[in-house]
Amino acid sequence: QGRNADALALYFGEDPARCPFEQVVTTLHNFVKLFTRSHEENCKQLDLEKKKAQKEAEPEKAKGESENEKDELSHPIKELDISLQSQPQTASAK
């Protein structure tokens, strides 16, 4: 077990003779805690950015939908105009 502790200290660039195992473990534990906290903060930030992007996209999406509705309403009117224009031509052809 002592060799494993020395190998761990060497892995982290510490001199096993000058750095007790407890210090290596404490340093590793602190690193893991800080890493986990940082990861959680990054996830929260990502969620906030996604929500912000969704809120910004909603008015644009609603605007696009209302324009599509206007287009859909104008199509039957155009078709009606076309059919009215074509009826006199067919009547005069008779």
C-alpha cells in the first residue's frame, strides 16, 4: 500500500518523501470537489443560455406563424379572384 501511495504522489508530481499520503489525498479530494462544483455551474449556465435562446425564439416563431396565417388567408382570396376571372371567359366562349 505504501508503494501505491508513493506512486500516486509521483503521478501528481510530488516527492513522496516530502509529501505525506494524507496531503496527496486531501489535495485530490479538494480537486474533485472543485471539479464537481465547476461542472454543476457549467450545467446551470448552459440551461440558462438554452432558456434565454428559447425566449428569444418565441416572439420570432409567433411572428412567423402569424405571417403564415396571413398567407394562408390570402390564398383562398387569390383563388376566388382567379376563379371569378376565369368564369366570364368560359361564359363568353359558349
